[in-house]
Amino acid sequence: MTKVIRLTHIYIPFSKISSPFLDRLHYSSLPRQVMALPMEGIFSHNKSRTHTKEPMKEDIRKRFEHFQGFLPKIQAFLIETQNKPSFKINKKGPIDLVTEADLGSEKMVVEQISKFFPEDHIMGEEGTNFQGKNQYRWIIDPVDGTTNFAHRLPLYGICIGLENMESGRIEMGIVSFPAMHDTYYAIRGEGAYKNGNRVFVSETSELINALVSTGFPYEKKQRMESVIHNLRSMLLATRDVRRTGVASLDLCWVAEGRFDGYWEENLKPWDMAAASIIVEEAGGKLTTFDGNDFSVFVPNLLASNSIIHEKLMEQLSIISPTLAGEFGI
């Protein structure tokens, strides 16, 4: 019996679709009915799979495979550092911490890029800002969840994202949570994975059934009105709200379907870059609070399973009604 896949409202015999068409097909944008079909050998994450031989695709894959191989050394370093009787903790602000793990992890990643991909640009949370010569820019968070790490909680991660500066798109992301033994990753157009297994966003369609997450900015005093307004709105509209203290973990759990949505303001590029493409490739949606296109350089983010995105957006505002009235906005 001939297999079929459903594209919008057109049924096409599976055997009649050429491989060039499949290479151009953006899998995460397909209806869920198509996603559920067994499509092994086409979208499976297998090293034997024949990938598109486009120069950019090959560039990205080379970088992805390099850091997949190097990742265990970073994981081991972070676990070892957190398990030490004591480690250095400094402050970048009143409550904004940096540890020797942050500095050491970033140094390890930057050294690898400088050695193997010397023409790439690099942006790191702990001060690395290298201007390269090509279109690729690495965006690195050496320890996402530094406060958790400093308090010896297992909720922290290493985030390595790759941006194509010509298009402004994130093309590849690797996010690993060493203490939980979980690694999420995605290459644009090839799906999202956790520990080698494909992941998808949830199918929750009503806010009252949604579990969502958020984070709080370091500038709490300046942003308290909007933070409390949005938190209150979400608490009343959804099943409940969680806070992990790790933006990349929140995003990966949206990608995996554990959370149905996530919002936060005053984020930095390294908080979002690597995990954002994982959400996209899992079938999720990312925008600003007001629905504009997502960018890692815009500091507020709403991520969801895409089904409830507009409903979540209705609950959010960048500035609270109290302040809006006070300033006549």
C-alpha cells in the first residue's frame, strides 16, 4: 500500500516525492498529522543519512559535530567544579554572579573555536567579543543558571549557538545540562533532539490546561510592576506557573512538551540563542511579547507550543497598566 503524507490539504504519494523536495521541506512547520507519521530514513538523526551538500549546511554540520565531540569535556569540568568543597564566586552586580565555572567554561569553548574555526565571530556572556571574517557568529552562555550553580542546584546548562549573520538566523544550537545528563540540540531544518531522541512541543490548546514558566530580571526594582502584572495574569489564566532560573532550560522544556509556554523580559542573546532553534525545530513558536518577530537581540521573549501563542500573548505587556496610566502611554 502506498504511504501518503498530508501537506495542508493535498495528499501526495510518499513514493513520488523527490529527495531534493524533502531537503527543502521545513519539517517543524508541517501539521502535527504529518509529524506523527513514521518517516525513518528521512528525518531520522542518523550519521549515515545523506545531508544536503550545500556549503553552508556542511559548514554548520562540521561545527555541530565538533562540539558534540568536545561537549563531554565541558560537562566534566562543570560537574567537577560544582562538586568542589569551594569555588570562586564574584559579583557582576548586586545579585548577578559569576563563578570560576563560568569563566573556565567560556575559555574552553573559545579556545576550541579559535583553534578550529578561526574566522568565526564569537560573543560570550563573560566578555568574549571576537570579530571574525565570515558570516558565522558563536553565541555562548558558559553557565546558564549561575545562581543555581553557585547554590549547588543541578539546574544549570552550557549553551552554544551558531548564528548566520547574513540572515540573522540561528542555524544550530546545543544546550547541555550536565548534572541532569540531558543534552538538547538542533540544526535548522533537521528537527530537535534530546539525547538522540526526537522531541516535539505539546498539543495543549487551552490556557487553563497549560503549565507555563517564567524568569525574573536582575533589575527587579525597576521592572517590578510589569513582572508582577504579567505573573498575575498568567497565574489566573493558566493551570500554573513554574520558575527554574534557567532560560535555556525553560525553552528546552517547551521544546520537549513539559512546558506549554515560557515568557521573560530583559534577556540577553546568550540566554536565548542556542535554545531558540530547538524550540523552533520542535514545532514551537517564538515572538516578542507584542507578537513581533523573534530576535536574540530583542530582550523580551514569548515561546510556546504555537497553538496557544496568541492566547498567551493576550496576557502579557511590557509595561504594566499602572505605569502605562501614570505616564500616559
